[in-house]
Amino acid sequence: MKTRVITGIFITIIYVAVLLLATYVHPIAFDVFIFLLMTCGAYEMSKALSKTFSPPIIILDMISIVLGFGAFWFFQYFFQAYSAGITAYLIALVVMILVTVIVTASSKVYVKGNAYSTIFVMLYPCALLVFSLGLNYFINLGFGGVDGSTPYRNIGLALMFLVPTFTDIMAYLVGSTVKGKKLCPKISPNKTISGAIGGLFGGMLGAGVVLLCIYLAGEFNVNILGLAMLTDNWTSTIVNLLVLGLIGSVFDQIGDLVASFIKRRVGIKDFSNILPGHGGILDRVDGFMFCGVFYYLYFAFMIILL
């Protein structure tokens, strides 16, 4: 337990540092963070799949990440549109999937299983994490810094870190205290329905922290992570944030269950032991990346409507 707490504090420090750098210095700090998550996550997933299935061609997965990031930044620089980077990454992804199919089809060493595993890693975790990267560029001034950040971008980043964290904490506290009927015993035998409900309240609590920061920033005219009201109406902002916290918590827990399912299929407890008491990188960000997809789509929809 002590080791888990110490590691948790270390992870929190990393999260805070990334948020501060991405908010007050340059958005590329968050890009570097996502790039590291992708590369480490791809490696962990590759090792996990290799235990039961045909091993992924890890070099193609790494090339896919580098090519995808290069395409993302080039298009973002050139077009400076909210969706430019995401579109470019997905095009690069399609190209790398085709390359994977061609390589395995023409090789005497690889089989179809290698292609399936390789493409799976390109999609999970890499393609999921790129939506978090896209959210980071809801900025009016492209790569000119963070002065042009939209409220969607800053709130989205804050929620991505806070909602999964509070969801996991509350799910653990409520689940271990109340216990009761299991949520999905065949996938994750330790998770309970009470813990899942506690996690939902935790997600709204995380959103509540964001709301508090928005209020304090406006009340005292200070810059707190660049946070500001989503709309001109406080009621609308509160409703939006609480909904984002609630649904974000659902996505976080879905992401956790998906990771648990994969681990059971390959017969492992954790993806690695790089984070003592927490497992691997993927064990820590399994819900984070699902939240990133949801928040990107939610705020992209808001931008289109407004």
C-alpha cells in the first residue's frame, strides 16, 4: 500500500507538471507526454499480445507513431485548423495498416496473425491517444503558444487528468468499503457495482474541482490553468461540466474494463511493472485515453454548433 501511494504521488506530480507546462509555456509539452505514452503503451501492448497471439511487428508500430506525429504536426502547422492534425494522423494510420498488410502478405516469416496484432497496437492504444493530442490543439493561434487557447481546450485537458483520477479513487474507496455484487466478474473480479457508482460520483467531483477553479479564476481575476466558463451562462457551464464529469467517468470505467479484458485474454495481471503498485503505463492510462476520445468529440461538436 505504501509503495502504491508513493507511486501515486509521483504520477500526480507528473500530471501537474504536464498541465502547467502545456498551459503556461507551450502546448508541445503535452504532445511530448502523449508521444511517450504512445511509444511506451505500444511496447507494453506488443509484449502482452506476444504471450498468447502472434507477436506484433513492433518496428511497424513505432514507425506508425513517428509517421503519425509527423503528419499531425505538419498539417497542424500548415492548415491551423482544429481537426487538421487528427485527420492527418488517421490518414497516416490507414497508410501504415496497408503497409502492414503488404509486408505480412509478401513475407515468408510473418503470418496473418502478426498483421492482426500489429494493427491492433496501432489502434489500441495509439489511435485512441491521438484524440487527446487533437484536443490539445483547440487553439486559435495554431502553434503560436497558448494565448489563443479556447475554453474547450483548457477544460478538456483538466478534465482528462482529474476525472479519471477521482473516478479511480472513489471507485476504490466505495468499492472496498461497501463491497457487494460484482460488476463484471468474468472480466475483472475485483470490481463491484458499488465501486462503479462511487466512480461516477468521483467523476462529477473531478468536474467540480474544475468548476471551482473556474469560479476562483473569475472571482479573483487570476489565471488558473487558463480555465474559463464554457458559455456566458453559469448554469449552462455547471450543467455541461457535471455531464462531462459523469460521462467521462463512464468512459474511464469502460476503458478500465477493456484493459482488464485484454489482460485476462493474454494471461497477465499488469501490462508491466514500471510503476510499482500501479503496473504499467497502460494500466495507468487505460481510462484516460477513452476519456480523451469522448472529450475531443464532445468539444468538437460544441465548436461546430457554436
